[in-house]
Amino acid sequence: MKRIIPFVSSCDKKLTNLWLKYLQNEINEYEIVLFEKLSEHQKLTCDVAIVANPNPLDIMQLKNLKWVQSLWAGVEKLLYDISNPSFKIVRMIDPILAKTMAETVLTWSLFLHKNMHLYGKQQKQKVWKQHLELLPEEKNILILGLANLGLESAKKLKENGFNVLGWSRSKKEIEGIKTYFGNEGLIQSLKNADIVVCLLPLTNQTKNLLNKQKLDLLHSNVSLINFARAPIVDYEYLSKKLDKSELSHAVLDVFYEEPLEKDSLLWENENITILPHISAPTNMKSASKIVSKHIIEYYEKGIIPIFVDIKKGY
């Protein structure tokens, strides 16, 4: 009889079934079983689970878990929903995911750099007006967060000629990129930025990081891209600054509630581009291979993959 690996997911049925298909194809040695189909005995004997936006009440029923493998890069929901978990949390670290994010960051940076947001607005107003376009090396793009996603994005922007700045909580050195760290570094880097790209994890330290005080450091031609998490940015104050032309544009891919409510005023702001959380979707094929490798190494060698530091939140 094959060992049972629970799959705990709150995704819709179609997406859940797709994940099951990809995971089971890669993890032939074990049987991937939806949480809802587990027997009470199986719930008490499994020590590893694969999770995708899991219901915390479901996770709590798996009382002997040693670790869980998240299919997403962000795991803040797990950390906030389950206080002091007794098991390790392994987030998805996939080179394909980082590559996808880097491509998306480049795409929307070019969108802003080439004034596409302005031309889109002008078309609605039937206005014929050309705008000055700077050379890429004259444009400072600040990446907030220099982990896997941020590092790949910074390199991609650099390859395309932009002057790239980077900020992280602790000091980092990256060839060809001016880096800042700590609160003073954040203040200085924001003052120097033309486009700000947020790729930070959501933690107690990053929550509301881009608040009124920090947003006021940005000059009026600055645009913001948020591909991280909504609570990092004060969206209400951001909207006010955009309305008053104290900032140029915002590209938002993440929101407090998703899908974004139809009555949200963000939809109506012509200075905001809204995306439906598509900046870096997990690739099922590559992610399933990574999950398979992790689980096999655990059962054959006793190795738990690199896991999240609960105190840091990443």
C-alpha cells in the first residue's frame, strides 16, 4: 500500500483537480489524497502535507504533521491563521516562478517607462499629445525586496538598460546594482526612485511599510508597482496622491480582498491599472517536480527542505 500524502486546498474544484493531476504524475511513489477523502486514521498518521490556501481548521486535524509544502511563494496566510504551528512550513521556491516574475516586472516597467499609461488615458479623452521618453539608463527603478523574486527582477531590468536600485532589511551587495538597507536606506532609495516595484513578503515589519510618511518621499512623477501583498501599501493614501497628481501611476496586482470588490473605488481611478493577481502564477509542472523532490528526499533521507523562519515570516 502506498504512503498517503494529504492535499489540503481551498482552491476551486477545477484548479484543485489540475494540481492533483500534476502532483500525482510526479510523485508516483506515494498517493496524493484530498483532505476531504482522508479517513480519521490517515489524518492522524500523516507527517507531510501539500497545501494551497488551506483552511486552518483542516490543517489542525493533521495532528502529527512534521512539515507542510506550500504551492505558493507567499505563506503569510498560513503564518497568520495558525499561531505557533508545531510543524515546519516550506514555501515554494521555483526558478521558473522567479523568471516569470522578472518578465512581468520588466513588462510593466516598460509600460510605465514608455508612457503607455498616459497614452491609454489620452485615447479615452481623444487627446493627441506626445510625451518625452528618457533613455532606460536615465530611469531609476527601485526594487523593494531582494530575495529570489527581487534579485531576478533586478537582474532582468539591468540587462535591459535600466538603472536599478535595490532595498532590503539587511545589507546585500549585488554587482551593478546600488543597494540600500534599513530604515535610512529605505528613505534615501525612495527619494531617488522613478519607479518603485514592491516584491517584499508580508511580515509584521513590512505591513504598512509604504505608509503616508514613505509615500510622501516620492516625487510627483514616480509610479508604483505592487506585486507583493496589499497590506504593505496604504492604498487609501496612495489613491489620494494619485488623484492630486502627486504621483504618476500605480500598477496593482494584489488587494486586501480578492477578487477585488466591484464597488471598490480603485476600479474608477484612471491613474491605477488593476491586474487580477497574475504577476507570477505558480507553474504546475515545475512546482510539482520540486514538491516531488522534497518529499522523496524527506522519506528516503530524512531531509526537511529549507523552511520559513516563523519570527521573520519568510
